[in-house]
Amino acid sequence: MEWTGSLFFCYNTTMRDEATKDFIRRHGELFWYSPGDKGETVSDELLVEHILNYGTMDDVRELFQVMGLQRTAEVFFRSINMSERRRNNYNPVTLNYFTLLFNRYAY
């Protein structure tokens, strides 16, 4: 894995399965700021953050199918517990809703 000094890109794409890569490609508009050839290399933290914040409920359900509910919850909680800045990246309503959902159904 190449470290870029940022959590935005994860260059270890060999660990990603094709379903996750396809999911990222189909939701590329949420990652408009990343170069087209780097879209599949967004980190799990960024993927979860953007889908939960800006995706539709169908996108969220598909994310759960691709990553799994428990893995998505792990990424979510690790991200919000990392720093106050990371926690503030989530909309307050989104943060509250998914905290309750993951606490009830993922653990």
C-alpha cells in the first residue's frame, strides 16, 4: 500500500473485489474531485462517508450488500472516533441515524 499522507486514496486496489470497484464506478459523481483513473482507489472511510452523507437509501442498501453491514459499521465508527474533524464531516442527522442503526443491527 502506498501512503499518500491522506485518507482519501488507498492504492491497495488488489484487496478490493470487483463488486466494490463496480459500485464506486457507478457512484463516481460523488467523488468528482478525484481523477477519473483514481476513483476506485478512494479509501473505505471516504466511500462510507460519501455514500451515507450524499447517497440515496438505495445507494446505502447497496453499500451494505457490497461491504456488509458490520464492515460498514466498523469503518463508520473508526472514522468518527478518529477525530472531531472527521466526526464533523458527517451531517448531524446522518451521524445520529447511522449511529443508532449500526448500534442496533450491526453489533
